[in-house]
Amino acid sequence: MFGGGVAEGVAGLADMVMTANPFASSLAMFEDAAIAADVLKGKLPTRVTGNPFSGFAEAAQRGAPKPQTKEEEYLRTIGQNVPNALAPGGAAQRAVNVFAPAIASETAGQVAREAGAGPRGETAARVVGGLAGSAVASVRVPARRAPPTPAETFATRAKPDVPAMRQRAEEMRAAGVEPTLVDVAGERGRRMIRAVGVKGEEAGEALTANASTRSADAKPASMAAARRLTPDQRSANQYADDMERVRGQQAAENYGQFDADQIEVPDTVLDMLSDSAGRSIIARARADAIENQDWGRQVELDRLLQMPDRGGVGPIPRVSAGTIDRLVIAARERGAAFARRGNNNRARGALARRDQLDQTLEGVEGLRPARETYRNQSRAIEVARGENRLDPLSTDPRDYAAWVRSLPPEAQEANRVAIRQQILDTLGKQRENSFGALDQLTSSQYARQNLSAAFGDGADRFLNEVGARVAQARNAQFVQPNAGSRTAVLANDVGNQAQQTVGAVRQGLSGDVIGLAARAIDMWRGRGLSEQQARELAMMAVDPNQTDAAIQAIAARLAPRERQEFLSLRNAIGVGAIAGATASRPAAAEEPRRR
């Protein structure tokens, strides 16, 4: 009997599901329309085909043996309710789901039969009994609920956007910053966190300490990120000094074999050296030769100094390639000195004289590689010292990118060192807990594009980290208790210091009103929280080690109530199985009476 009942219950459930499928519903609709048309024509409906997708319960009942005793009827009814065990719950709950509707249904049917209610009454009694048993199975003993966790409290009150929280966490980690719940919670969530600081002294202290720490860390962390822009950690000045030493050593090696070669100086160059500006270049080179005790060089330079104002006539002197090279250096240094003083017009003139002297050396065979190395090193030194260098924070990105491409490799590296030094110097001068320079770096499109031209992908990593540090500090400041009323406090102070002025007094009173209003709003958001709950939520919100667990718990708390869905599923299964089984049962009058 039990096995046959199980088959009938499963078949009844299948009937319920198949009858509800969309194709069967459409077929039934067309069938109903055909019957209505026959009736309107005065005909008897002849095209009743029924639902071809149902009838499983009737088939199962026809093949099952008939129960002969009350015990067998109970077994069959229990079997019919076995599908109720599909509903969720533990073993005990599943047993109740099966036995409560089965016993209630069968008992009601037996009572109705004994009372002579007839087949219809017995069927109705069985359905009502089954529903009553299903209701009993739905009853749950109220469990002692543990106090809500900080994450559950936050989820219930703030109702944050969990996907957005996860995305913010990923973005901050990609920037090299470990996020806290304060950082990922969104503005509504941060207002809730600020409210808990008003509810308890310890919570307020935790949020205030976090704000102080994050604000103090923003500048040194950003400076550390700037240092990582270049593997070379020397300052720009130290880099230039070291490059000058290397240039001198390599020049001595590369130029040595060509230094004594005598070169005929062209008329145009002699004319350029014979005026006052040219003699200043010679005098500078002569002073360097004396300083380095290069007496042979001094003699050659003295000959040039003693040369009368040629006016385009006179013999063409011959000097060594080394002496011409020293004149090139002296002309460049003279131009750089003018540039430092802001006299750009004279600087251009000195550099033009340098180029004239430089062309004189082009005729020396084998000297070009050495001169190219020297020229590139000199350019790197200029850039490192900030001479003839474009500012990445204020130059049009198109001009800056073209300028960077024009630099030799040595000067490009020097430019990166100089930019890093510029950033460090700017941040070092910034007041503590101030973000003006950091904001300029992260918000300026010129800065981002120009740094990308100089550093490549490293620029985005740097700027993203700086932006994340600033955002973290500002988020922490926002959630300090009464952060929204700090303007009021300042206004009140102004009013106290200038009580002689009516306007200042009014400003102070206005500040008091704003402060009280902000505190009242925070108190309302934190209503019902105990000091312990406030402290636990604040500690969770500022601890980056708890962020992932908090997001996961918040997501679980805000997920659809699966328990309620499962409960509805179980009731549907139970009722469907009972209805299918009772509908397939033959009329009670046609079965032999049981004792």
C-alpha cells in the first residue's frame, strides 16, 4: 500500500506541474473556445479532449492495489504525501511535512465516512484535513535570535549597493590601497557610520582616531608612491652632479686622442669671438683652464684673447680641438646663467654662439661619437637642474609629448628624476592634513597626460594611488562624529571672538543652529543602537582586515529571503500532492466498507 501511495503522490504532483505548463494552458483555452462555440450553436460539445499532459494520477491509481483495511489506507495516504519531504528542513521537519498532512487527511476522511457524509463529503474532509496538517507542519518554534552582527545592523539601516561596494574595493586595491568599509559604503552608508559615532563615546573615538591617522598618512604615503616612480632614488641635484663627473671622466677618455689636433678656426667664428660677448666666453674658458691647471690650454686661450678686433681681416689662427670644446662648454654655461636670471634673450644669443663653435668641431674625424655622448649627457644635466625644461603641470600635453620625444635617452631619465623631485618638493611644502597639491595632481588632465608621456603606465598607477589615499582621508574625515557641523563650530568661534559686531554674533548663533541640527540628524540615524553595537560597528568600519567579511555578511543579509520562498514551495508541494491524490481516489461508496 505504501509504495502505491508514493506512486500516486508523485503522479499527482506531476499532474499539478504539467497542467500548469504554458502549452497545456493554451491548449485548454482553445478547447474552451470550441466548446463555447458548440453551445452557442445549440450543439452538445463533442470536442472535449482534456489535457494530454495530465492524467498521471489516474493512471497510477488504476494500476495500484486497493487498500482493504484502515491501516492500509493510512499507509497509502502517507505514501501519497512523501513528495512533501522535498521541502527544506532537517530530518525531523521533513518527517512532520510528510506525516502531519497525511494523518490529518486520512483521519478526516475516515471520520466523514463513518458519519455517512458520502463521497463528496469524504473528499472534502480529506482536503480540509490535509490543509490543516500542512498548516501544523508550517508552525515553527520561535528560535532565540542572536543579537544582530555589526554587518547585519549596517545592512538593515543603510541598505547599501553591494555590487558598487565590491567594485569600489577592487578599484582601491588596484590602486595599492587597502579599503575600509568607510571607503566602500557609499555616501548613505558613510552617513550611517557617522551616526554611530554620536551614539557612543568609544565609537566616536574610534572614528576620530581613524580620521587623524588617514589624514596624517595621506601625504607621506603619496610621497612614497612618488619615490617609486623612478628606480634611481637620488635627488635631482645629486643626479646632475654625478652626471657631470661621469661626463668629465668619459670626455677625458673619448676626447684625449683628438684633443691636440689643430683646427683652423673659420672667419665667422673668429669674428664672433672678437667682440665683447665672445671675449667673455674666452675668459670663462680661460678661468676653467687655470682652475684645472691646464696651462697649455691657457696659452691657447690667451692667444685668442690677445687677438685684435679683426674686422674680417688678419691671419686665421689654429687652435686645438680641445680648446674649441672648452669654448663650447663656456658658451653653454653662459647661456644657462642668463636663463636662470630670466634673461631669455641673452640666453638665446649665448646658445647661438655655442652652436657656431660646435660646428667647428664637426670637421674632426672620429670625434662625432664622443661629442654625441657629451652632448646627451650635457642635456641630461640641464634637464635635471631644471634648465630648458618644460613643466608637466602646466604645459599643453601635445607640446610636452613632443618635447619628451625630442630628448635623448639620458635626458629622458633625467626628466623623470626631475619630475619626481618636483612632486616631492611640492608635497613636502604642503601643510599637514591639507590636500591641495594632491588634488591638483590627481584632478589635472595636463598632469595625468604629461606624466604618462614621461612615465608610461607608471603615471596612472601613481595618480590612482594618490587619488585613493586622498579619498580615504576625506571619507574618514566625513564620518567623524558631528563632521557635518564643523562649519558651525568655526562660525561659533568667530562669533565669540567678535561679540562687539552684531553680524558676527548672528553668525555664531547660526552656527549653533546648524550644529544642533546636524547632531540631531545623526542621533536619529543611530536610534535604537546600544553603545556596544555602535562601538562594534565603528571598529568594523575602520578596520581594512574586516572589509571583505563585512561585504559578504551585508550581501547575505540583503539577499532575498530564501526561507520564505522554501516555505511557500513546501506548502505548494504538500497541497498539490494531497489534491492530486484525493482527486484520483475512487468514490468512497464504491469501495468496500472497512472495519
